[in-house]
Amino acid sequence: MSNDIQAIGLDVGTSRVRCIVAESASDGTLNIVGIGEAESRGMRRGIVTSTEAVADAIRKAVSEAERVSGIEIDSATVNLSGEHFQGENKAGVVAVAGQDKEILGDDIERAIDSACAMPLQPGWEIVDRLPQEFIIDGQDGIVEPIGMIGSRLEARVHVVTSPSAGRQNLAKAVERAGLDIEQSVLEPLAAAESSITDDDREYGCAVVNFGAELTNLTIYSRGAVQHMAVFPFGSTHFTKDIAVGLRVSIPQANQIKHDFGCVAGFMLDDDERQEMIEIMPVGRSEKRGLSKEILADIMQPRAVELLQHIARETRKVPLQISSGVVLTGGGSMVRGLCEIAEQVFDAPTRLGFPEKDLFGGLIEQVQTPAWTVACGLASFSLRAALRDENSHGRSTVRRVADWFDGLRKKIK
């Protein structure tokens, strides 16, 4: 049974490409059976700059995932990102058709279409439509209106638009790597899918997905996306500051950031403050020492600056984020970022990890914020597979029952 439904998530990032292979389990979780990772080339701020370089990175990550899982991958659910993504809240109203005034799926679709009827810039397209709530004859807060009675149906929708070329070029790179795209999912939605709960969505939370060159902010409340924003900065800013401040190469600066970086000087004890790191400045033949305290002094102001940009955006939305701020993405793993964010946002802040309640198998190997997007994409991939199964008239419950029946017959 577990081999019947497979889910593939492919996270094509600016610095890394990550692939997750998972299989559905009878308890409703996803068992991760394969993971693959490769250095990303040919991407800048979520946009493809070299199709062949991106395709090569995808092939490497997918090949590793195939080797670990023993499963041949021919299609995947892929992330969508880019610095030009824009989100806007819209509303549309329609009259309910039919004599009995019962709301059907067609009425809901017409209401959403009405909300999304908006002028677009040349070359732009609507990449996602995220329903927030429905209003029936003045009654708001309705999540599932189908089957209800009313004469006037209003839909409130968060509409996300972007230049169509970005999606098309990523699709071309994936196809050149030998894969079909099952579906494209917005990167911040994938990050949230694997790292926050239904309660977080209901009571309000802000998901900040820190990448290498892009950071996404998604605010949830009342169970739906209320606001989205994209910032053209990420953890690469720390690398550049270290390179300039210490006069070292970018690769060495990146290694220093990963091995010793801390953006909260107050977290260092007295011994750590004086601990020395050996560095090799560009153009020098001898190494010199650097204290961890000086490194933190270089990184902390930049962390505060970036987080303040995001915090200002959250204040534009008149909503409480009772569940706090969740930091995801590889860039959020810099030591001390969570503690600094808690001060800047003045709200409970935590790192987001793939939820163990949702995933099994090799979950321990991907229990970092860097894998939240890939795991979320695998979850979306499973949903698509289940929808496809159900559309063929065979429900998941029936499949589980058939599997157990077959097992009993073998035992007998």
C-alpha cells in the first residue's frame, strides 16, 4: 500500500536544490524514503539566469534522492519564488443560481473568478488564488459555503501575481532535467505547510522564510493567508558583510558564517567572546586571528536591520499574530537570529521545522528549517495524488481497506 502513492517535492533555491521522496502511510503521515541535495547554480533571487545550470543542479539532487529511495522520479511538485511576487486582497460578489438557492461548486468558482477579475501588467499572470472567507447574505466568516442556502455570495480572496516569464523559465529548466511538473506551489505556502499547525493559522502567525537572496513573509489569521510580501535580501547579506569586514573571500566568509556566525552578541559567554578564529585575508600569505566577539559585532547590526524591514511590513496588517513568528528556510539557521527576531517583532518567535506529526521515515535527517519548503512541497504532491486517485472513483479509505484485506488473505 505504501508504494501506491508517492509524493515528490523539489525545492529549487538560489543556493541549494533539495528533493524529497515520500510515500503515504496508512496513518495519514508521509514516510520520507529519499532525500537529495545539490549546490544550486544559475539562480538569482529566485529567478532562472541559466537554464542549463539549473537543470544540472536539479539532476544532481534528484539523482541522489533516487539512489537513496530506490525509486525512479519522473515528476515533482516544484516551488515558485521571485522578488516580483505581489499579493493583494480582493472581493467579488455573485448571485446564487438555481431556484432553491443552494450554493454549488460553480457558484463558488464564479465568486472567486469575480474577485480575481483585475487588470494585469503586460507579461504578468495570476499565479495563485487563496480564498480567505465567504459571505452569504451578509453573514461573514464562512469557510465552506457549498450546500448552504443564500441568494448573494461574496468571496474574499488573496490574489498573488507575478511576471509569467519566471514560472515559464523554471518550468523549462525542470523539463530539461528530465522531469514533468505535477504542480507549482508558492514557496512561502510550502514552508508553512510543513512547519505550522491549524491553530497557528487560525489564531494568527507570521511565517518568515529566509533564503539566500530572498525572504518571504506570510501572515495567517482566521485559517487563511491574509498578507504576503517578498524582500530582496537574505542570508547572503551576512556573507558579504563578513567578506568586506574581514577582507576574506566570499567562500571563506560563507564558511565562517556557517561554522562560527552569531548575530546575538549577548548569547556569547566570556570564554566564547575571546575565542579566536583563524582567517586568511585575501592577498595575504599568513593567517591571522579573529575573536568571535568581533564577528558577532559585524553580523548583529545587519540582522537587526533586515528584521526591522520585515517587522514594519507586519505592522501594515491590523491583525494579531497570537501564535507568534515562525522562522523557516536555511537563512534562519544563523545562531541568535531567533532571539534577535523576538526582540524586534516583540512577539513569541521560534524556528520552524518539518512537523514530526506529519512526516516519518527519514524525518530526522531533514529536521532543520532548511528542509521545510521541500517537505511542504511533498505534502502538496501527496494531496494532488490523492485527488487524482479519488477522481478515478477509488477513495483512499477504500485503498487502505483493500490493502488490509489482501494482507489478511496472505496470512490465512
